[in-house]
Amino acid sequence: MLLAGDVGGTKTALALFEPHGADLAPVREVELPSRDFPALEAAIARFLAGGPRVAIEAACFGAAGPVVDGRCRATNLPWELDERVLAAAIPARKVRLLNDLAAAAHGVLGLPRTALATLQEGTPRAGNMALIAPGTGLGEALLIRAGARHVVVGSEGGHADYAPRSDLESELLAALRREHGHVSWERVVSGPGLVAVYRFLRARGGVPEPEWLAARLAREDAGAVVTEAALAGKDPVCARALDLFVANLGAEAGNLALRALALGGVFVGGGIAPRIRAKLEDGTFVAAFCDKGRFASLLVSIPVHIVLEPRAALLGAARIASSLVSGD
């Protein structure tokens, strides 16, 4: 049996897979609130205790943070992950830790076309690809073309310096710098980033927050509330915040496409993208993606797709766990 996991700052998805030839059949899976557990080992123990006892041949976990020498300190969780500790705790013969976006990229490589929604057709061709995924944080990964296949390279590009493109965004940068010091793309293009953009615009405009909105923001997930109010046209400040969020996501996706020379395409993954699909499709994202001066014509030629499969990272981790057994 194979164990796969997608470890995020908000939730941790775990699943057991059984190999059937070249295919992997899901046996059982669960999503757990990450902060309900002191460590990943505890979440795994809870999951495995919920079903029949099984022997784990190999396990792979995508974790939101940099993986160095088989260890990872999660960026948005007080967890430290270690391949050797996990192997002993599960137990499993082989364990691999990956950056969560690297795991998602492996998953994207195996997705059918029906699991994608196209934002820009571009010119389909062989070449490097890239994945950008806003969620609790902002993840980025490169898929480098190597002969007939792609080699996945994880990154922490979401923590690179945020670059404003307008006077308004310069004001946003100044406000976030006062709060955080260093301002990365993740401070703007993520669930918490959307809330930060909303708070900035609300304070800048001096428009009082409606009572119904203040009440919901106080008791619910603030990013989800802002998103819902924006898409439903219930609050103009929320709508403007989502506009600015999507424009910044498009701009950084275009930056990533240039860094990777992603002629094979750019994928927009993570938990937020499918929920704001209608907004991503209204032209705001693509306009910012292509707004690269002398390289605008190159960006116009790059295909861009939304990843609709929410389990991409989990499926990618399962693929890597399978490769640990087969030796691929």
C-alpha cells in the first residue's frame, strides 16, 4: 500500500493508494485541519487508525515549505517534517518529502484535459511549463522539458520581493511594508493576501464596513467571505480587492512564465483558482499576464490553464510514492 499526503497550512489531505499495474487506485482518503495536530505524525496516526491495518511500502508528502536534505520546516504551520522520523513513525520502508508545489506539478503532468479550464489558448508546443498556486500561501514550481519528459523543480518563488506596477500598488506595498517589513508576493497573492488587500482598500477609501460584512468577517474565513461578496456583487470594496488580487496573480504568473521560459504552458492551481474561475476568465488575469512590454507578444503565445482537480498534489505525491517502490 502507498501513503500520500498534501500538507498545507490550513488542511492536510492523506490517502492510501493501491497499485494496479501502471494505475493507482485510491483506497481511502481524508482531509484534516492541520492545526488540530501537533505534528504530521499525529495526523497520519489518526488517519491510519480509522481503517483496517495496512502495510505501507512507501509514502510521499508534499509540504508547504522548502525541503532540504529530507527535512522541511513548514512555512505556515509550526511543524518540522523529517523523512527518517516519518519512516519510523508510520512505519514505511521508503519516505519522500517534496515541496507541495512540486507534488502538485507531478499531479498536473498526469491530469486529463477535462481537469483543466483554458484562460488563454496560446500556441501549444513542447517546452518548459510552470505552475503557480495561491492558497494559504503562494506556491510556484517549474516543469523543465528534458527530452520526452518534464523534470519538476520546486521553488520558493512566492517569497520573492513583491513588485508593484501602479501608484495604487505602490501604496499597497508601503502599507504592507509597515506591517511586515519584507513584502513578498505571498503577502498579496494568497488567501491572507486577499484579506490584506481588502483591508488596505477599505482603509484607503474611508468607506465604513457594512455591519453584515463585519459580522461575517469576524466569525468566518475572511478570504472566503471577501471572495463571495465580490463575486456576488454585494460589496464594491470586496469586488475591487478581488480585481487587484487577480491582476497581481496574473502579473506574477507572467513573471514566472518569463523566468521559466514556459513555452509549454502555465497552470494556475491551488484551492482559490477554481472558486474564482469566473473572475479569472473575465480578462483581468490575462491582461496582467501579458503586460510585459517588449515581451508581450511572447506571453500572448503561452497557453494558460486553471487546474480544476483539487487533489493534484495528493495524486502527484502518490505517483512519487509509486516510483519509490518501482525504482523509476
